[in-house]
Amino acid sequence: MSAGTETVEVPAGINAVSVSAWFAQNVPQAAAPLRFELIAGGRSNLTYRVHCADGNSVVLRRPPLGHVLATAHDMGREHKIISGVGLTDVPVPATIALCEDPEVNDAPFYVMSYEQGAVLHSADESALVPDAERMPLSRRVADVLAELHAIEPDDVGLGDLGRREDYLGRQLRRWTRQWEQSKTRELPIMDEVAAVLAARKPDQIGAAIVHGDYRLGNMLTGARPTGARPTGARPTGARPTGHWGIVAVLDWELCTLGDPLADVGFLMNNWVSPDEPSAGSSAPTQAGGFASRTQMLDWYCDASGRDVSGVEYYRAFSYWRLAAISEGVLNRYLHGAMADAQETDTSVFRDSVDFLSASAAERLAIR
């Protein structure tokens, strides 16, 4: 083992020797020796904190271990998206370097800044947010989504990210294929919901950058001075964020161009009240004190100028799509393609798919 490389408890998915050598050439600010830590919470692309010898950190993102669908987990694409969005007021980490040579670490990866903050995966974690800050944070979530949807993709180098038209049609075809390729059992309700979604597909009005997984569980939040921004952002016109704000929006792997209301429907599904069941484990708003769905929709409508009256269709679509995604994650766990496969109870994913598909059917009033 080469000098300057720590070999103790290197997580799966990292070749410490070759990655450290690549860092020395491409990320000179990351002082060796490096220590790699798998960050808990990711169920798709793998995210690692890279601890540097001088006490600083950066973040490395790579695809999951083993075989994945050809269209998924494109590191170059994700790097490009974050770099483009980082030119705007939407808070994201700063991209640092991209490695497209699979010989270095068995798969491409990229490096971005490490930002301090809390990821609110659950109600227990959202208890970190002071009661008086939960409503302002709710407003910021709605406003940032409107800010994202107001970006002209061509202005930030993302005009070629994907087709702008027929977003729902493209997504229905994509996730139907994903379901067929990844399903671990027959589940007729998924096919039934897909057919109804296709039959009732609304006309798309406008196009925007669509995050695809926009929720509190995919954000770093934290106490920040009024008007402060994360070090990864390059604002075009800084605006106050409040005392507890969004440090960075994360997990852009599903991002594309298309119908912005898909993000709104997804956010509404995840924005649950204390007295209702959640779609999986990520339900930070169950802690209470956050805005209602109606208030969130009103704020988004005011900030974006968009008509959100058809949001129930988009909620059904988002439940169905998330069911297909969750089944794909279950498939990868069953085939040992996830770094924490040995410690994970896969029945959680199976139950989640059942709940999500039933929720989609309920929103469409077909069962």
C-alpha cells in the first residue's frame, strides 16, 4: 500500500490507493492521507465523505455496486446538472472534479464540496429544527422549488439535458420499462395504475428543470445567518434565507427537463401531517409545526405563477414512479449491489412498493 493512504475500514465501492492517487492529481486541496466514509441514507448512487489530513472534507459520488440499468447513475450528467444549477440562486454544493475513467474506481465518480448541515430524513431528525423556524423553512422549500423551475435551462448550459416536451409520456414509458426489468414479483396494481395514468395524462404547460426527488430528505438544512449562502453556491442575486435555511439541495440523479408540476406532486406526497401514514421512512414533517400542503401549494403558486389545480394526478404519478424506483432498489439489494446489503432488511422496500402503488391507485380513485 502506498504511503499516505489509510487502509483501515475502507468502505465498499472505494479503491483507496487509486482514488487517492487520482485525488493527488485532480483535487490538490484534499490533503493526503485520505479517509473514506460511506454516508448513510443513500439508496441509489453511493455518497462518501472524504476526510482530508488537514481536517477538511469533500464528497465523492459514484454509482451503486454491480450491474445497473444503462440509463441510470450517469456521473457526468449529474456533475453537469449541479455545475449548471450552481450558477443560480438555488443552493447546491460546488462541483470540484469529475473522473470518467472506470479504471480508477471501477466506475466513474465526481467530487463536490462538503457542506455542513442536517438531512431531515425523519420526524426525529426534524426535531432539530426549532419550532419557530419550521414555518419559515417550509416557505423556503416552496420558494426554492419555484426558483428552480424559473431557471431557463439554456442560460446555465442545461438546454440539452433532455427533451422538454411530453415529460409525462416519457416518464411513463421509462418507468414502465424499469418496472419490467427490475420487478421481483408480479404486482398487477402497478400495471393498472400505469394504464390509467397514460389515459388521463394532462397536457404539459411549459417546461423547466425538474429535480425528480425534491423533498426535505434530499436537502441539507441548518441554522444560518440571514442572507448567508452555502459555499457551493454562486448567486446571481443573494436573498435572505432565514435563520434555519436550505444549505444545499442534493441527489440530482433523476433530474431532467419537463413538467415542473411533477416535482410539486412528489413534494406533496412527502409533505405529510402528523396524523397520516408516510410513504416510507422519510417523513420529517410528521413532527408537526410545518406548513400544510395547502399552504405549500399556495406559496409555490404565488412564487411561480403556475396553476396547481391538477396536482392530484401528479401525486398519483409520483407514487407510482417511486414504487418503480423502490422496486429497483430492492432488486439491487437482493443481488448484492448495494454497499450496505448485508445490514438491510429488504422487506421494508417490498412493503413500501405495496404502499406506494396502493396510494397511487387511491389518488386516481380506481380502487
